[in-house]
Amino acid sequence: MWRNIRVWIEQRSPAQVIAGYYLLAVLIGILVFSIPAVQRPGHEVSFFDTVFMAVSVVSDTGLGVFNMAETYSVFGYFMIMLMLQFAGIGIMAMSTFFWILFRRRIGLRERRLIMVDNNQLALSGIVKLMRETLKIVLLTELTGAVIFGFRFLRYYPTWEEAFLQGLFASVSATTNAGMDITGTSLAPYANDYFVQIITVILIVFGAIGFPVLIEVKAFLSRRELHLERSFRFSLFAKITSATYFILLVIGTILIWLLERNHFMKNMSWHESFFYALFQSTTTRSAGLTTMDINDFTLPTLLLMSVYMFIGGSPNSVGGGIRTTTFALNMLFIFNFAKGIREIKVFKRQLHQDDIMKSLAITVLAILMCTASVIAISATDRSIPLMSIIFEVSSAFGTVGMSTGITPDLNAFAKCDLMVLMFVGRIGLTSVLLIMGGNKREPKIRYPIERVING
């Protein structure tokens, strides 16, 4: 039996195997959250809500149908943090850690799975990338937990509770999970700018892309060793970093402009700045908040929905269409309008396959999210359209931010969100590979003919 299963798995494409692994992780999550010790005494969670929670954690999203702080025990908190490691860093990255730990040889098939799971273009250096990623993420989480732990001593009566809150906050921020055990996200620290700055740094570390962090580390190492040969950042690092921070700055400015006469009307400059900065940062993929999202006006909620749709960077803990996809689309539109067919940026020319891939991902994402909004609206007409758009964008971008409608959604709407969360986690690249199957060279070529469009 096991031999037949192994043969069947080996016949699947890497993208199909990766999707299967995440489905298996969801099943394990359901079993874990069904353990009585995970829940507080007197709190019972229905099977359907347990499935929703498992999908939300495995997809690293954070959308919930109940208050986690009131439902789960301390043991449950640790189970969630453990699962967030697999969800945030990636199943294959964590598998690499155990393969290295037990000195198991990592073969060609395992390397191909790692490549697909982390959206890499080549097999070379893939294991080293996973090792460096694990080091950076775990060190970041540990540092954040220690800093938060000491800071939270002023908020909690015992050091155990302070450091538990600090550890969970650090893991949640670094993995961009959007989960909390305060019951009100980061609202208790709305006026604590130190906590907000550390959280923003952790969110950026998780969402900007692990290859970027590794390149920065290599650059700093060369500076410390005073090596003469100059260091060149990759095109990926330049595009994703520039796009990430440009969107961060623009988002901060736009939120402030849209809310300066509304939510931020009577606030001081530093209060309004931190509200705008934090929401601009967390909306992209993290989902943590320092206020009630419903206090924002409609234009701001639309802006935040767009940001959640874009999401984080490739090979990060974020979902959505990703920053490089958005950047390539903008570069394509700009150059096409100028009549330029060869797109150049940072003294490099982009490959046509990458442009086509970014357009395909964006179109597929728009179709999926639009279909979800229509379907949910049709099955539950009592929920405002803006709330549905916001919820769908949050699920697809694996953000976890909500206007509070999740518990009130019907079973169909929750299933729709679970599909979006799952797709957002495995990535639309994997979805396209699953849909397209194995690449084959065409046996017949037809004459080329132009078609009127636009």
C-alpha cells in the first residue's frame, strides 16, 4: 500500500505535491485543534469552525470565527506558534531543517519541491537558501520575543504572562499571521510607539522576501570583512525592495490624507503618523491592528483592500499577487504606453516570460476575487458589499484583517474564504502549474495573425 502511494506521489508534478502537503498540514491542524487540552475548559468549538481555524493557521492568514484569547489554552497557543512556523517559512523549508538535523541526503526531487514551494527559478543554492532563511527567521523571532517580553512587563502582572505575550506577538508579527492572544490585536499598545516600531520591523522582515534579507546579510558581511570586490544586489532584491518601500510610503501618506479630517481629526501629528504608518505596514500581509478597522472611511477601506490584494513579496510569509508581480505590471503598462517593447530597469532587461507570468497571475487573481465577492454577495445579501470586498482581499492576501463579519458568514462564504486562504498560501504560480500540467513543446505551429483588441 505505502509503495503504491509513494509511486503515485512520484508521478505527480512538484506543484501538485506541494498542494498535497499543505492539505495534509490542514488535516493535521484539524486533529491538533480537536485535542481537548488545546481549548480552555468550558469552551467547545464546532468541527466546521475547527476546520476554518486550521486553514487560517496553515495558510498563515489569521482570519477567525471566534476570539482566540478566550478559546485556546496556553498549550493551544504553543501549538498555533509551532504551526505558524511551518505556515510562514514554508513546509519544505521546515522539512529541510529536519533533513539537515537528521543528516538525511536531500535529493533532486526534494530540491525541486523546495524550489516550487519557495517560488525559485533554479535548483542551485536552494538548500543554502533554506538554511539561511531558517537562521534569519528564528533569530528574528527570538530577538523580538525577548524585546517584547521585557517591554510587556509593564502591562502584565507576572513575567510568565509578559514573555508568553511577547513570544506570541513576535512569532505572529514575523510570520505575518495577524493573530493575537490579547483579544483585541495590538489595540492595547496603540500609544506605545516602541512596541509599534518593533512590530513594524518584524513585519517587514517577514514580508520583504527572505532572499532580500540574505543578500543584505551578505552585503554587510563583506563590509565587515573589508573585502575589496564590490557587491551587487540581484535584480529581484532591487525591484522587490523598491516596490515594497514605495508602497509603504505611499500607503502611509494616502491613509493620513484620507483620514486626517475623519478618524485622525483631533489627533496630534505623532498619533496620526503612527496610525497611518502601522496600518500601511500591516495591511500588506500582517493583519495586526492598533484600532478598530470599522472606524476608517470607505475610501480608506478600498485602499487597504487593494494593498491586501497586492500582498507581500515572493518567497516571503506574505500572500496576494506579490510585490514583484505588481511592479512588473506597472513597468509593462508604462513602457507599452510609450511604445517600448523591451522593458528595462536597474540597467537590466526583463525576460518576456516574467512579464507574461505576472499578467497571468494578476488576471487570475482578479477573476478569483471577483467571483468570490459575487458569490458571497449572492448568498448573503445582508452583508455590506465593502465588508465582503475587504474580507475577500484579506483572505486572498493571507492578511487576516477583518471588519468583523467572519463569524456571521454562512457556511458557503466561509468555504469560499478557506479556498482563497489556501490559494493565497501556496501561491498562484503553483495554481497555474497545477492547471497547466507538464510543459510540452508544440508539435504543430500555425501562421501568426494579428487580432484587434483594446
